[in-house]
Amino acid sequence: MEIAKIKAFNKNVDSFIDKLLPELEDIYKDLHRNPELPMQEMRTAKIAADYLTTYQYEVTTGIGVTGVVGLLKNGEGPTVMLRADMDALPITEATGLPYASTLVTRDEEGTEVGVSHACGHDLHATWLMGAARLFSEHRDKWHGTLLCVFQPGEEIGRGAQGMIDDGLMDRFPKPDIILGQHVLVGDSGTVRYRSGYHAAFANHCFP
């Protein structure tokens, strides 16, 4: 009986995701076309905040400069944090894609640079928005508290610390687990995972 329930739930989720994908594709292309340098992610943060608000999250903005947190309480249960970074790189895009970035701006030193999402953070932010909607619209299937965290400044190593210094772990429920993700080269439709440190800042891994 439990296996039948799980299969039915998976089928329901798969159907929901199929309907959601066109919306997420539009969001992804928009973010890709409009990248923002670390700690300058004002437009991206607003898109994330507005999306979370639409799906009944309690939204806090401006954490660690441009960080966004969406809080969704759904009864008793564990607290789970989902995290995505959202900054781009000072690299001129040369992909030729119809939604490629043509943005040129100035970095913190005042140097004129091209900007592009060359590390997948546009995908990360899009995925998190999709997950936020999925959990919001299926609250009958889970119980607990969900934190959706959009982090700035990952590429320069300042965004996470900035959010922590601004009270991220004090102003919101303490998570029982924090889950992040990163796009990798691999087979479509597959997910690789591991516990512990992975693709982390080196000085966080070793004494």
C-alpha cells in the first residue's frame, strides 16, 4: 500500500513539474540574459522575492546586502533550508545564444566588464523558485518549516558570510539540514549527491 502511495505521489509531482517547466524556462532565460555581479544582484533578488511572495512565503530581503529568505511554515516537523546562489561573473558571453547576455557594466574597482552567468547560478536560482512553488502547492504532502535562501556574492566568497553576519541563523528558525545544489556535466535527468564538503571553499575544508 505504501509503495502504491509513493508511486501515485511521484506521478503527481512529475505531472506538476511538466506544467511548471515552461514558466521556469522563461525565468531562466531572463536571468541568463540579465546577469548581475556579486553583491549587485538587486534585480535577481527582486524576482526571487516577488516569486516567493506569490506563493505565500514570508519574505525578507536585503540580508547581507541582497540576500533573500522565504519562510514557509507548515505545521510540526523538521526545518529544511534550500540554498541557491544568484551572482554572475565578469566574463563576456560568446555563446551566440538568442538569450545570451550582452551586458557591460562596471565592477567594484570601476573597471568596465562584460557580465554573464558562466557558472550556472541562473539555473540554481531558477531551480529554487521551482522547488518553492512545488512545496507551497503541495502542503498536504509534507509538514515542517521550509527556508528558501537566495545567496549573493558566492563568486567572491562574501555572500554567505554577509548573510550570516546579518543574522541569517538568528532571525530565522535553525535548520535541521541545509541542502544546496550545483549544475554539473552529466546525464540529463540524473542527480549526483554526497554528504559533507563538496566543491567548497578550501579554507572551509582544511585546518
